[in-house]
Amino acid sequence: MNTIARLKTDMITWRHHIHAHPETAFEETNTTKFIIEKLQSFGITELYTDFAPTGVVGIIKGNQDGRWIALRADIDALDIIEENKIEYCSTIHGKMHACGHDGHTAMLLGTAKYLAEHRDFAGTVVVIFQPAEENEGGGRVMVENGLFDRFPIEAVYGIHNQPNMQLNHFYITHGAIMASYDVFEIKITGLGAHAAAPHLGKDSILIAAQIVTGLQSIVSRNTDPLSSLVVSVTQIHSGDTWNVLPQQAVIRGTVRTLNSQVQDMAETRIKQIATGIASTFEAKAEIDYQRRYPATINYQAQADIAITAAEKVVGQDRLIIDPLPSMGAEDFAFMLQKIPGVYVWLGAGEGANLHNPAYNFNDEVLTTGVEYFVEIVNQELGK
């Protein structure tokens, strides 16, 4: 697609600008303004900004009436200090695009520009620039605010770059591709005491250590070995000095799974283990368990459409069907709970991993992503 290839220079410029000006969840005000200005310059004037505090939805109508589909990109950055030494390095200390959302945004802008100039399809394409994918569930907010109720969208398509997967290869799964994302906090209340007289207290640090050890049994002894589950303790906070047994300790962590039944079991066991161990030591454990993101589960029909589109773009040799899922999470899952769709990975070649301070999106996948999105439109809405 020679016309798409000619978009590459523009997309690189857009991507580098966004990279240099990162904004985190629900603070993407300037990013949103930039997206709106670009869409308007493409002749896309039906724009909506009321589905989330930040974010943009654009409507692109084909030359004939027909079905509605949606293409989605995430736009937010992360709270990370960038280590790259590049001309377009982050200008905002402590924030950077360490997951490639700058590239996803540029890719969808390129797709929007192409579709606005080539409306030879029967139907409507909705371009969704979604905020707050990282931790805050911007996808959930947009769904709850009626994105798919206001518009008759029948399918939604998302894409994510993946460093250290083969360059310009597509990885497409039928079914679960990414895990659910839960978090938990266990607050232990014992009895403070002098460190020289531990028998007079209820040692919250000792209890916390026992709970952390106990939580590891959920995967090893409560979960079918053929099922997928991760229970990770990521924080322990307690104590302020050397000679005091603290009265309280806090444990925090995350749970990831691909199956709702396993998710239910993990939540139940965390609560049982924490309260049981605390009770054994005559202490108390309070558990706050939050289900943040559901598992990202692709639909069969849309996965097949994505496979056909990807094969036309990169060829069968660069198509990996049904790779093993990731235990990472993605709030695109909320959209897939509402309507059919598919989420695919696009290999970005060798480089620093996602969420690493040395990560940088590979501009060589920009045109591949646009070609894929355009081919999805061709498959869904015809010429």
C-alpha cells in the first residue's frame, strides 16, 4: 500500500512529539488536544470527548451506509524516569511512554488519515483514542459512559506492540490472550511491644511473613497444574525503628489468571489464609481485594477476520496463530465484555521490554499497524 507507506514520515513525527510530552492516566489533556487537531486536519469533524475525562472518539463514514466497527488505541504514559538518550526524550521528569502507547496513537492517527482520504467502504469506522489504560481502567470508564450504547458498533479491534517478538509478525489468539488483573491489601493488626520482650506482643512482622509463605500454596497446592495463576506479593510495610515490634503490617500484591473460576478460588483462599494465620497468632487480618481488569478474551469470528487481514499484510510466514497467552493485563477486556472483538500483538523486534526505562517504540512497525487496521476495515466493511 504505497499511500500508507507515504504516511510513515508523518507518523514518526507525531509519535516522537507524543513521546516527548507524556501524560499519565486521565491527565492526557495535551495529548487529547493534539489528537483532536490532527483528526480535524484530516477532515474528521464528528468528534466526541464525553466518554472519559480525557480521550477522543472520531467517526469516519464510508461512501455507502453499512455496519459500524471500531479501532482502538491507548494514549497514556507511565510514571517512569526515562533513561533513553534520544532527541525526543521525555520532557516531563518522572513520566515516559514506556509501553508504546505513543506508537499506538500515531498508528491510529495514520489509519484515520488514510480512511478519511479513502472512504471506499460501506459503513462507519469509529476510532477510539482511549486514556488511562495503565492501572486506572479508562476502557471501563468509556464503556460505562455509554460508548457502545450510543453507537451501533458491532466489533472492536485493538493492537499492541511487543518488543522481543519477531519484527512485523502478528500474534493472534482465539480465546484468552491476557490475564485478569486483581490487587489485594492485607492489613495485620497485632500487639506492639519492645523488641527485647517479644513475648509481651503479637508480632505483626512474623505474622506477615507466615502469610506471605502461605499465599504461595495457592498456586502450588490449590490450582490445577493445567490452569494459569499468578499470586505475587509486591509490597510489605511495617515498623519504624530497630527496637520495637510494630503493631501493624501491610501486605500488598496482585493476582493474575485466565479463568474466572480460578480467580474466585484465589480470592477466597487469600482471605482464608490471611485471616486463619492471623487468628492462630491471636491477631487480626483485614483484607481488601479488588478486581481491576477482567481477562482479555478474543472472539472466534473476529480472531479469524484478524488472521485473514494480517496474512494479507505480512504473509502467512509472519503469522503466529494461538501463541501462549500473557499473564499481563489489558483494559481492552472491558470492551470485549460489551461487544465482540479481538486484541492482537505485533512483534517489534529486539529491544528493551515494556515498562522498562530504556524502552522505545520501534517506528518500523507503524506502517504495518496501519495496513492491518485498513485491511480489517476492508474485511469487515468491504470496498
